[in-house]
Amino acid sequence: MAESLSAIVTTLDNAQTLDKCLSSLKFCDEIILVDSGSRDETLSIARAYDCHILHKDFAGYGPQKAWAAAQARNRYVLLMDADEWLPAECQLEIQRLMDNNPTLAGYSLPRRERVFWRYQHAGTRLNRYLRLFDQTRFRMSDSSIHAAPEVDGKIGAISAAFCHDGEPDIHTKVAKINAYSTGLVADKLARKTGFVRSRMLLYPPFFFLRLYFGKRHCLNGWAGFISSVSGAFYVFLKYAKVYEAQRRPPH
């Protein structure tokens, strides 16, 4: 007997991308949408897909997703953001996995990013993310911004990529860089991150080279160059804000 699958989506004012996300999850046995107070058409779109809609005030990225996963009635959970979607080949591979009764604690998937006006070139080295997992062996990491699923046990790999439409323009990219770098300051201060000036000086150019050549963002034309420079600025800004916080006089 095939294993059933619950899809989990957390939302807040995601009307622009949610329809594409939910349309790609129709093959799942259950779709749970946990909303934290949307004021746009998010909930209307969710109702059209017969989602199980729940409300929870935002508790932080990790706690919000952990609570959402705990509401699933099935053992295996597919965790998605509202600006992500599964192409047909990815849907098919996941469905085949469920039909064959998966046994591992989790499965990672490669993610193809929308880079402003285009999707990443097929030759770009994609990052992998653990998004399909056995919820009985799952927890969320404690990062305040980049919280991610973790599992106790072996992780398998799905070959087909899912897609992320989170940064459709440079304005959105820069706004995220500013917000995320601020959000990480408290974590880095709590962990007593050292060599902040050296990191601020040396890590950005290294990060640019790793993205542009190592991850092959050079194949994405000017979009790849701008994205790589933005990524380098992000890592600079993280440590610049930590440096500032270390020197800010206490209130």
C-alpha cells in the first residue's frame, strides 16, 4: 500500500505566488496551509484548492514550520514555502517514491532559483534542501532566520528540482538582504562569533568567487553576476552589522 503524503505551506500575504505553489501540490493526499494573518487574497486562493486552513500568529520561522508539520495526519510531510513550486517531473518522482513506501528519515531536493528575470541555467550547481521527511524523526533547527528541517536518520536524494520564485527583482533581493542580515545579528552575538573584521574583509570576495565560478552562476549572464555580487554584499552586511552591534553602547 502506498504511503500517503501531507504537504505543508506557511503563508502571510502570498497571493502573488500561492496559486502556482498549490497547483503543483494537488497530487498530495493532504494540503495544510498555516496562515499568520494574511490581508490579501491568500486565503481565497487556498479555499479554491480545498486546503486545510489553520491560523497561527507568527512564532518565528522555525517554530511556525514545526507547528505546521505537527498538524499533518500522515507520517511523511513535504514542506514548502508559498513562493516555491514543483514542476511535473518533480511531482512524478515524489509520487513514485510514495508509491514504493519510503523508509528513510528524509529526502533532499535540488532547488532551481528564479534569478530576477530568468531561472538558473541547467548547468548551475543547485543547492539541495531537506523538504520531504518522516515527521516522527523531524525537528527544526534553531536559527532565527534560516531555520531548516533536520532529521534523525539517513537522508536520501530526489534528483528532480523544485523551483523558487522568491526574488523576482533586484529590489526584493536587496530588501531580503537587509532584513535577513539584521535578523542574524542576535544569533551571531549569542554564539560569540569571532574574527568579525577579518570575515567582513575576506569572506565577501571569496563568497562571490564561490557563487560565480564554483556554483557556475556565470552561466546565468548578467543576472548571475548581479546575484553573485548581491550574495557577497549579504555576507559583508551580516558581519558589518555584528561589528556595529559589538560597538554600540548599552542602553
